[in-house]
Amino acid sequence: MNLGIELEYFNLAVWFNRKTLHAMVQALVETGVSVTWKESPEQFHLLVNTTGGKADWKLQRVSSSYKLQLTGVPISDSRVAQVLYHFVEEAKGHAIIRTRLADSVQMTYIRYGETVRTVEIKGAEKKVIYEKSCNVTMDQVIAALKRRDSEERIPVLRLELDYELATLYDAMKAEDKGQMKESKERLKQLRREMLLLEA
């Protein structure tokens, strides 16, 4: 990531588990940033002393995770910017990052921890520097269009699962290792399909 003169986070949303949150605090401390925090049952309150002043981050507790949500937060301290960027990637978060460079502005769009688009804006000119390609093949599109509705497929899939479980049970009784392996593979495929249809 190109850390310019000033960095600003828009629509940042990151969900941390306790281990990742502690790792981020530790990473900030290791880079020489002064950090204080206070924890309550509802939130984890983090005060980060940057070169540009104090940054106040409030992470809301949602069951066993902590949600950091920031909008329009400027960060001029490159140490804090690097740590935050690393943990947006690590925790598969979302963000739009605006980097002010000497003569232009760079916008980086991150979804699920991956950069999906980078745009450079120079005056009235707008140039796409990077855009993540779509990895869907034509065969996958055709297969999706040909597939019957999930409402029709789920009952059939349940019968297939029951049949394959019965086959696996018989193979285990007969100690038929070849059939056991085949049935387990088929059950994995059927389970994956069921999860996709019920999502």
C-alpha cells in the first residue's frame, strides 16, 4: 500500500475476535505508538496517541466479536496507518482508503480484506490503476442458469444424503474401505451443495 502524506478511512468495518484485537493492540505498541484501553461488557474503548493527536476508537461488542466502524477518519501517522491496514486485511474487513499524494488522491476499495479497486484522481482526471478481475467462468454461469430452483433441489438432495449415509453405513459394516472412501467424498459434495442452497 502506498502511504502518502495523509490517509483517510471511509466506511471502515472490521470484526475482530479477542485474539486478533489483542494482536492489533500489541502491534501498535511494538511500533512505538502509545495506546490505552478500557473494556466494558458493551464495548472495547481504544485511545491511540498518534503524531497528529489522539484517535478514539470504540469497538462495539457483538456476542464474542468486536466491531470497529469508522467513517472519515484521517490518519497522518504512518505507523498507525500500516498497522490498521494490516488488520483490515487480516480480519477480512471492508474499507475505502483515501491517500493524499503530492499532486493527486488515490482511492483504495477493500472488500473482505482484499483490494478490489484502486483509482487515482488528479484534478478532473480519474484513472483506474487496479481492478480485481471476476473469476467466474462461462461454464459456471451456464450451470447456474440450467440449475433447477433450490426449492425443488433441496428435497431431492436430502434423499441423496440419506441414501449415501445408508451406503456408508453398509460399507462400514462390511469393512469395504473403497466404498467408505467413495461415500465420504460424495457426502462432502452433497453437504457443500446443501450449504450453498440453504445460505
